[in-house]
Amino acid sequence: MLNARPGYGLTRYVRVVAEGNADEHGRPWPRLEGGEAATLLGFLDYQRATLAWKGKGLTDAQLRVALPPSAITLGGRLKRLAYVEDDWFTEVVGGEATPEPWGSAVTEADPDWAWSSAADDRGEDLRALLAAQRARRSPPRVDRRPDGRVTLG
């Protein structure tokens, strides 16, 4: 069952989502109409905006805090997201070499570099990495193949 957000009736919730408006934190609601790839990209944008919202305004020290038993930090999540997006959209989808700092830093010897090295980075640098990745990435093209499958390119 679809639950409405607190303070909104179900009708209001569906209208807001269908119009693609953002919520009170600036996160864009994914559109309800459209194909599979458009829906996927809409939810990816929503999740990206959620992480940006969670890290907004935090100090360097706050971005380095891990809550046991996990060693994951919010700063690590920001850096890892920038790396994964660059890897997928630049190398896998775009067919180009993964740009720096990822190209030379992520190795078989240290596959968790994007997570662990964030502890040495300033918050503004982590946010700049993510912004630079987004600036390089053009929106993926959605293609429907003759066999009915959808590809991003």
C-alpha cells in the first residue's frame, strides 16, 4: 500500500510525485510516468540528493564520525558515491578511462581507498569531488533495443 507523507493526503502525495516537485529538503520526487530507465534515473537523483542533504553543513570532524559496529562515515559515502558514479557513467557506460583521482588511486591492493581515504579529506573537497563528477557526466541516453530491453548509453 502506498503511504502518504506525514501532513499530506494521498492525493497531494501522488500529485507532488507526478509533477516531479522537490520535497522540503530539495530532493526531487521521481516521476511516476515514464519507462524503466527514466524511473531508475529519477530514483538515483533522489538518492543522490538525500546523501547531499545529509552531509550539508557538517564539519570535517562530523563527516569523519563512524557509528560502530560500522566503520563507514558520511564523508566516506560522499567520496565513494563520486567514485562509483565516475566509474559507471564514465568508464562502463561512456567507454572512457576513469578520471583522476580514481584512475590511479583505486587498486587491487586497496579496493576500499574511496572509503578509507575520506578521513584525510576536508568536507569542502569531498563535496567538490561529487560536484566535479556531476559536471563531467552528461545525462545518459535511454535506448530501447529491438528485443525490448532498455539500455543506458
